[in-house]
Amino acid sequence: MSRIVPFEKCIARPESSLAEHLLFVKHSMEYFLQDFDSVTVRLSGLAGVCHDLAKAHVEWQAYIQSPAIKKGPNHSACGAFLFSYLGFHLLESNGLWDEHKILWLWFIQDIRSHHGNLGDLHDDNWLKKYEWENFDLEGIEQFLKEQYKELHNMKLHEPALTRWITECGYLLEDIYDELDLEYEEWEPLPIMKRLQVWRQMTTSLIAGDRFHVKEVTPQWLDKQNFNQFNKAMVDFSRKHSGEPLSVMRIKAQQEIIHQLEKEPNHTFYTLEMPTGYGKTITSLKMANWFGEHQSFKKIVYVAPYLSILEQNASVIENLFDTEVLQHHSLAILDDDPEQRTSFSQLAMESWAHSLVCTSFQQLCKAIFPSRTQDVLRRSFLKDSVIIIDEPQIFSPEIWNLFLCGVEALTELIHLKVIFLSATMPPFHYGLTINPMKLVVKGSVKHDRYQVVNETEKQSEETVLDLLEKNERQTQALIVNTVKDAFLSFDNLIKRGKNGYLVHGLMTPVHKKARIKMISNLLKEKQNRPLYVVSTQVLEAGVDLSFQHVARALSTLPSIVQAAGRTNRHMEDRDEKGLLTVFPFYRSGNIDTRSMIYPRNLQKITDRILQEKQIYTESEMVGLVNMYYSEMFRQNTYEAALVKIKDAYEGRWQQLSGVQPFNTNYLTLPIFVPYEPILDQIDNKVLTLKKRFQVSNPEQIYNKYLDRHFIVNLSFEERKMFMILFNYYVLNVPVKTALSVVSKDDYLQNKVPILLDTEAYDEVYGLKIGMLEDDPIW
């Protein structure tokens, strides 16, 4: 065995001594938690000192100094053990043990998992005997006593550390009993606040550790930025003043800001405006107002789907003439199990930018992190305005849990939260304080469409008669499953109609190209009626407008979203748009609606709609309010709040597994080498192809397989390349994936290429959707 390395000569990296790194993290954590009580701050500093203290192990020192050694001994568990011993003595010496022992346990688990997943508090695998003969314990003891006078009577030697295993075990049992809420009355929000305090402590450790390796400087908005943004929004309104809805939009935005100025001090706001009235621009005006008048410094826009996120990120960039940081699934590289990251990746994962556009999934990871790396999103989140678009798309099962987490976090780090939707879900089951409602209602004289409730059943064949009966120059048929769309479209083509198909079994690049083409066609005068057949793809985040939309019965919020594609910009001033709602039964007898939507929500929808045959646009918001009132009367969806208790008692994974959408299915990715024609491809894709000097999907895939190419890319280049790559990737259920690609291909290439040229079609997309139904689509 090599001789131990004196502590003062130990290094954390070639360019930094171990003592220097530990003290940096100590001071960083103390600064980050400066608003917390003094004992927590003191204890956090000790956690910062201990997190990498076990790197003083002689074998770890050999590893960090020798490129030939690929991995050193695990230092996290041993660091947790040392903190448990030292933290107890620090608290006990000041008579503070009983009051702060839970914080002590939280820090132990954070240190234990600071390079991995956030685990179970009851996992005490860190409490064991270590190779103390491989540490300079005398040098470590001297270093610790220089930092903490409370430890002057503490002895750091092997007999004491061995005895500590048994002593600590008794202490842990006592804390586990105290954490048990089984027989106590408890309220969700107070417990959630404690959990968010814990995760803020976790953030202080992870940020201190990662940012010492690679410093990240955040960007903030200031008065000058807000002045520029105001001018940009005035210029934007002037530029679009000739559009049919421009006067109404400007008045609506002025009315919202007027309402805001009368009620400026709420934490939560709901912005309720009809679809097409400019909710996104209005929310940015609100965020700008908070920056000007209440010193908020950052704007975070959050959307459910990539299509909405990218579209509005582009709107923000063009509006403010600046770059935004986009953090979403296409921009994320393969997870590093060691969570070692480059500067650029740290900047992205810590949202170190003044304008951030991200997804529901990434926001949930900030509130309910799964990996320690996830908490970096919270590092620079203080004093932010969070804009949450289309919140009704959250799974109702976790909606109240999400709201409780958001409320706890807003108080902790000073946030404003704005919810945007034309179909707002209820908040009073999840929040203890109701949001301030900012509302602009569409007036009857400005109604853009009417809704006709057809009761006669339709199939893939008869629905075309319904379309022809109400024929306009531009029409969309929205059905509930991909197979329904395939069959309806087939019948449309057989009748010689001018039609196009859009659904979720098209690659992102294909779907974007198809929507771009449809958008261009809608702006042209049609020689013959234009038909588009789609699934729910068209219902949110797609700026398309049809004179007639026929929607297979779904649920009321979905129907109202479909209505938002009907005469959206009031292009047809002489005749109102038409939304026809009808029951759809495939082959005349298969109720495909029930494959997608719960029966109780169907019944609520049907009961409300059957009151009348014809509804105006201005009546629809009232119907949605009735729908949500009844939906949450039947089921308050508060069952998920029990996860808060579970997490507090130690089972954090009950919260870390929270997802914004139902994910009861496993998927596999397939690279599809289909390329739309050049003038239909999204400009972002073209820019990326030019950047990487590729002209077709096969070349993109070959570069993906070229490990030398990938490894030699910078983080920013890798991120951009993976965004390009993922534009050609479909994620499909396992059974479906394995029917077109072999298991061996997955084992060999992780994301295999689709070689069957008959399986994917420029008109239909992935043809297997014609054969199977799956709720994922």
C-alpha cells in the first residue's frame, strides 16, 4: 500500500488543492443560504467541507494524478459518513442537536448522492467501516479545527469513527421515528415547504461543487432591458396594426395591464383570453411590468410541447431581438452517470440566462428533482417571473401536487407565476391562495365562430358527407386516433379531394414541413376546397386558421382548443367560422373516443353540450368553467398529495418520479431517414444542416455513428447536432418499434435507423399507425 498523502498536499484537480475546493464550496453554500437561520448556514458550510473530504484517500489521489487510472474509489459515501460524525459533534457542542437533527440527515443524503440520483433517506449504506489507514486523519482534523472551533474537543481517529457506526445507527432510528407522519395530522403545504427548503440546501451544495470547477455567470434583466422590451412591444403592435384582430388585441392587452396595475401584489395570476388574442405577448408585457415596478430580474417561459416551446421561443427572440436559452428534450445529451459537465452544459442546466424557454418536464425536475444535477435549475431562479402556458395540459392526477410544489417554491425564492390559457383548470385544490384573475372576454359582436353540436354518429366514410354539407374553402377534420385519421384521409383522397394528413407518427421535421406547407396554402386563394385531416396535433401551439373545423367528440377543453383554429385571426369578416362537433365511431361501431379520454369526462362534456345545438364563441369559456367545476367535484385529484408525506418520511422518489403527463408506456427511438422537399423544411433545420455540412438524413446518421466526430464536438456543437438528429427521430411504443427494427439494432446503435423503405411514407408517415391504436399517439 502506498504511503498516505498529507492532507495539505491533496488535490481536487490538477489545478486546485483539495482544501481550496472544500473551502470554496463551504463559502458558496453559506452565501447561497444566507437568508436561512445561522445554524443551518453553519451546518451547510460543514457539509461543503465534507462533501469531497474523502478524496484525501491515497488511491483517489493516485487516480487524479495519473491518466492511466480510469476511476478512483467512491468518495461520496465516505464524505457522508464524515459529515454525520462531524455534524453531530458541531450541533451537540452547541446544544442544537434536537432542533436540527433532520437537517443533519438531509445533508448526509445530499453528500452521499451528490454525483447521482437523489435517494431514500432510509438508505444507510454509507454507515460502514472505511479504510481510515489510507487517510491523513491528523491533517484532516487539524484542517477542520481551523474552520470550526466547536470541534476543538473532537477526535478524528479510527477507534472513534468505528464506535460512531453503532452510535449513529441509534440516532438514525430516532430521526426516522420523528419523520413518521402516519399518526399525525398534516397539511400538504407546510410539509412541501420543508421539502423545498431541503432541496434548496441540495442546490447550494451542487451549485457550489459544480461552479467551482467551471464558473457560470448568470445574466439578469435590468431597467435598460425592460425599456428596450417595452419599445419592442410597441413597435410589434404597430407593425401588425393592419391585421383584422389587431385593434382588439391592443385593447385586450391594455385592459389586462390596467387590471394588473390595480392588483399588482399577488403571487399567482391567471391570464384568461380567447385563443388568438395574443396571450403570449400579453404575458410578456406583464412580466416586463413586474421587472420595471417590482425588481424581478428574469423571465422563464414554460410550455407543454416542443412545438409551442420552439414557436414562442422564436417569437420572443424576434420580438426582443435577443437570444433565449432553450432547455428541452431535443437539446439534452445522454446523461453522464458521473454528472461531469462542461461549462456550456452547466449554463444550460442552471438556466443561467435572463430569458429561458423550457418545458413542463424540465420545470417539474426543478421542483421535484430526480438527480442532483436537476437542482441546478434552481441556482439562478430567484426573482423570476414564470409564465406557464396551457396548464390544462398537465395530467389532472398530478396537477394539485404540482401547484403545491410551485407555491412552496415561490415563497422560498420570490417568484411571480402567470398561467396562460383559454381553458383554465381550477386552482383551489392545489393552492392555498387563489390566483388573481386577469380576464378579457370576447364580445358577441366580435365572435369569430359558432359551434354546432351534431348528434348523428359519423364514421370515417360518412364524416366526409358532413364536411361536404358544410363545405368552406378551408376545412380541417380532427379525430382522436392516428388510425381514424388514416382511414378518414384515405376516403377523402378516394373522393378526389385536395387533402393533407398530419399526426403524431410523423417525425418532427416532417410534421413541421407539413404544417408549414399547410400554413402557406391557407394564405393563398384556393381554386378548390382545401382539406386537412389531423389528430390532436393541431389543437395547441399551431398557428393555423380554417373556415370550418369538424371535431370528433372529445372533451370540452379539447373542443375549445380546436375552436381556436377556426377563423382564428378573423380573416373571414363576412361569415363566422364554423366548428362542428360530432360523435365518431370507426366502421360505425367502434368508439375510439374512449381509447383516449376517460368516460367520466366524456359524460360531463356530453351533458353540457346537449343543452343546445348551437353555441357562440363567447359562450364557450362558460362551458369550460362548468366542465372543470364538475370534473373536480367528482374527483378532486388530491390523492397525489400523499406523495408529499411519503417524501418527507424519506421516500423522495415518490416525488422525483412526478411527470406532467401520463407516461404509462415505454417507448423506443427510431431514426427515420425521410426528408421533406427543400422549401418545406424548417429554417432552423436548414441552418443546422449547413452548420454540420450534411445534405440528407443518411449523412446525419453516419455522423451520429462516428464516435470520433461526436467526441470532438464542443458541448454547444453536440447539443446543436443532437437537436438536428432528433428532428428525424420518432419515439414509439416498444412493440411497435420492434416490429420495424430488430433488438440487435438497438443494442448496437442505441437509436437505430429505419431501413424498411416501405414502413414510412411522405404522405402517411409511419404506416404502422394504420394498423394499431395506441393512446401515445
